[in-house]
Amino acid sequence: MKENTLLMQPTRAILKATPGLHFARKAGLATLALCMLSGVALAQRGAVQPPEHANQEPVNHLPNPYETQRDFGTLPDGRNWGSVSAVNIDIDGVHVWAGDRCGSNSCATSSVDPIVKLDPQGNVVQSFGADLIIWPHGMDVDPDGNVWVVDARAANARELEENPVAAGKGHTVLKFSPNGELLMTLGTGGEAGDPPTHFDSPNDVLVAPNGNIFVADTHGAQFQDEAGPTAKSRISIYAPDGSFIKSFGEWGFKDGQFRSPHSLAMDSQGRLFVADRGNNRIQIFDQDGNHQDTWYQFSRISGLFIDKSTDMLYAIDSESDPNYNPGGWRKGLRVGSAKTGEVMYFIPEHVSERASGMGGTGSMGEGVTVDSDGVVYAGEVGPIQGMTKFIPVSYTHLRAHETEADL
């Protein structure tokens, strides 16, 4: 049978522009075209959203009082940046820590230090972690200056063939001293599984003021549309000595359920904020895991940071597109109040030939942190890589607005 060329031409164009739809060729291009013309939506895997999402108008048009500085930071030996999602500010409020995926998107076949500490001018003043980390994904710095790094996956077969030493690493949370000494490992290196002894592609770690350790797990859950034996999402709590306390949450769309808790933050009241990326929302809990609130106004969040001195919330969105965050949402960085939930500022996506995430327009970072002067640092993972710095145009204006938010 000959293809109906009238239907095939626009369909081929859509398939070329949307890599996630290439699977549909197996079902036949003509069938796909007829479905599209009849108004049947073909959603990509993981595109289902909680019904409450439809009630939130997109928040795209707000002031942007920041100047964007791309390509922040120079790595040792002139090496290029790779993907960066793990970023956090040092306890001095000045230096910034970043987890570089070794000039590419994995450290499995590299022997460079992935964890770097940069001064405000972008100079690396310290580095560590060579041959210890496969895929740095999330990070926290505790009150003693220790650096906690989430190593989210194990080496794959190709990487192990090239570098057998990469075996036994990944699916872990690593605690390093400020000088890079490995002090503690949570999880079992190289093995995916369930707490208390294992993680399954963990996303982020947060150390609470009392020393308890919160770990967000699992990364791939945002691409699952229905419950099943492999559908997992949870927050696990460990005591300061690494002993297991409990896990809370499960895969799903309801309050208290997650589809990839991708980032964690805590406000001045000690409330735990969870970037539930697959469900395009923030969920707020007390430190025992009791659900308190759900917010959709900050979009599809990859990275989350709260400045406890002001309770300003920074939510970075690297993935919004018409499929995974329908309704007109744009990638970007939204800044607002962790107290009231008001979104105050919006930094739009970078212009890029190829989009970050799974489609849509432009690129934006995945990790975010903020120094004591309100300067924002973002880690990039898409076609734009490395680090970006967002500098407040007027500290006076920002601080005045933050003070008003506290009233």
C-alpha cells in the first residue's frame, strides 16, 4: 500500500521535531496522522498531570530584575564544563560548590575531580571526588561545611567496559568534609534498591538543622503514568549517624504522593519543600512527613533553593513544554516568597537552538543556589552547559521587596 503523502508530510515534520514520537512509526505513519487529524492527543510517556494542575494559570510575565552572565567559572587545566545539576552555596555565603559531570554527562570514564568550589569571580579554589562519583545530581552543604553529594546512577555496560573501576559506585549519597575526605556513604554503591540499605536513582539530599538527613528518590518516576511494582517515589529520613528513621510518600498524583521528588529545600520555619517535578508542583511537609500544602504556581521545578534569612524561594524550570507542562508555561527561574507562595520575579529561558528537557522552547538550568548578596547561580544540563550567574540589577530594590513580603 502506498502512503498517503498528503497526510505523511506534516506528520514527518512533527516526528522530526519531537524525538519522543519516533516510536509511533511502528504503528504506521498513516494511523498516526489520522489520529492527529481527528483531534486525538498523543501524549509522551509521563505527560499525565494531577487534575489540579489545570486550575493554575501560567506564571510567565513578571519583572526580571537580574542580569544574566553565561559561562561562569573556569575549570582546572582548561577543561570544559559538562552537565551541572548539583550546586549549593558554601557556609560562608560567598563561595559556590558545583558538581560537574566531568566535561560531559557522566564521570564513569573520567579521572578528573567533579566537585569544585568557586569564588565569586569563577576561580576554582578547591576540588575533589575523582574516581568516587558517577553522576553528581544533587547537593547540600551542612552547618559544619560538609558537602553532601547525590550520585544518582551506576555506570552502564558501555562505561563499565571502558572503565571497569567504575563498578560499585552510584545510587548513593556521599558526605565529604570541606577538604574532600569521604566521611559517610548512604546506600549501596552500584546497586539500585529500596531503603534502608539502598536507593533507586536518588535525586537530592538535605540536612536539617537537627542533623537529620532527607533523601529524595527516584529519578525515573516522572516518566511513569500508572502505579506498578517499579513505580516508586519517596523521601527517606536518616539520623545524623546514618541510621535509618523512616520513609514517607509513594508514587502517585495525590497530595503526599510524588512522581520524582527532584529537589529539596527547607524554609526558616523548618518546613520541607519538595519539588515534585513529574507532577509540576511543590509539596510542603513538616519534618515528620506530614503534608501541609501543595503549590502549582512555581511551574515544573528541577531545582529548588530557599534563602532562610529572607524566605525567598528560587524555583528553576528546565523542562516545561506543551506536553509535560501544558497550558503555556515557559522554562525559566521563578522567584517568590516561601511564606506566602507569591511569585514575584521571572527570569525567562535562554535562547538556544535545541531545547533543554524533552522539548519546547529554549533552555534553562536544573540546579539553583543563592549567595548572601542575592546573586543566583544555576547549573546547566541541556544544550547549554556549565554555570550561569544571575546578578540582581538593584540589591536595594530586591531587599525592599523581600522586606515587604515579610510584613
